[in-house]
Amino acid sequence: MDYVFTHKFPNKRLQIITSRASRQGRRSTANVGAQYKYKNAAVEMNFDTKSSIATALSFRGEILPSMNVNASLRLPEYGSSQLNLKFQQSFRNAALSISVGLNQSPDILLSATIGTSSIAFGIESKYKTTSRSFSRLDAGISVTNPSRDASIILAEKGDLLRLAYAHRFGQSRKISAVAEVTRRLSNNKNSLAVGVSCIADKLTTVKATLNNRGKLQALLVHKIQPNSSLNISAEFNMKALDKIPRIGLALALRL
């Protein structure tokens, strides 16, 4: 059983207070949150019955017009706290994001992109201060236009090469075909997957994928309302037709 209460204040600075309580069997949890805004800054705090406090601070344009700063602090589990810095230069089509953990041995995450509406280059890395080494180092380039997309990604510190291509057919572009090839350089293993997507009408979309291992997956999405949908999925193993295929049904309702 869940209970949610939300109250908005006429004061423009104190935006909202939310309380929530839930009970499952003999367990019950509750939390209270508040949000405060002033100019370009916002502070959000949450308290729960597990004696934990979560605080989030965000502001933009205070130091540089293109800079967004977000900081999150959680007590007593302060190890999951983070500080995020984002720089966005829309004029030069460039973006830079830096995330640092607020603990004794923080991980530093860095991502950067630059390009235009038709071609872009990006890089993402994760540096662990404990071992003084990079645990993640990915780079990629993508080319796009109204009828086709192509990308090349070098991931897992240069061990995995992924090439992807998507093509949209016709003026309406309701039918799309996709192909993806991956190669792991350490063991020279390759994988291939192809797929197709078809927009039957405004409410129904059908998708299917097949990989080199013989796995065929299909998905039908039918919108019931603007925010609700019915999903029917199926999975077959083309190399083991004697096995029973897996079929799933999901209904998502948003009121």
C-alpha cells in the first residue's frame, strides 16, 4: 500500500513538499522531501525512516553562462555523493561533463563531445584515483542525415570495436533497417546483428532483430492512450527450434 501527498506553496521560492509512505507486509517506509528555488539555484532535501538524508544542489549560469553545477550528498552513506560539472557551448557545438565522487578515493568521470548536426566526435573515460589508472576509455564518431545514421565506437579501452548503420526508407521513413558488427580484438571474435523497424500506423510499431547466434527477437508496441501502451514480445532460437519460444506481455498505464 502506498500513500503520496504533494503540496505546492504560493511562495515562488518554496516550490513543493512531498511525503510518501508505503507498507509491504510488516515493513513500512516513509520519506519527506522539500524543494527550494531561488533565481538559478535549487536545493532539494529528502529524509526517510532509515535515518538517511539526501541533499541535492544545482545552479546554472552563476560562474559561466554555459556551466551547470550539480552536487548530491547522502548521509550517512556519503560514499555515493557526487559533484557534477557540465559545460555546454551550443554556438561551437561542444559539451564537456565532469563528475567527481565526494569521498576519500573518488572516481573521476569525464565525457566530451564536439561536432555539428551531421557529424560528431565523443570521448568518455573513468579514472580511479585508488589505482591511478583508467578503468574506462571509450571514443566514437557518428555521421547522420535524414535517411541514414552510421557510427564507429572503440570501447573497453580499445578492445571492442563496434560499427553500426541504420537506414530509413521512403519519404515517410516508416521502415528502418539496422546492422551492427562488433569485434573483440583480444580474441578476434566477431558478432553480427541485423534488425528492422516498421511503423504500421500512428499507434502500432513492430521491431525485430536477428543475431549470428540464431536468436530472433520481436516486439510489438501498441499505444492505447498517449501515455499508455501494450507491449507483446517474443524470442526464438533459430538453432534450437525444438525449444518453446518465450513470449511476454506487458501493459503500461499512466494516468
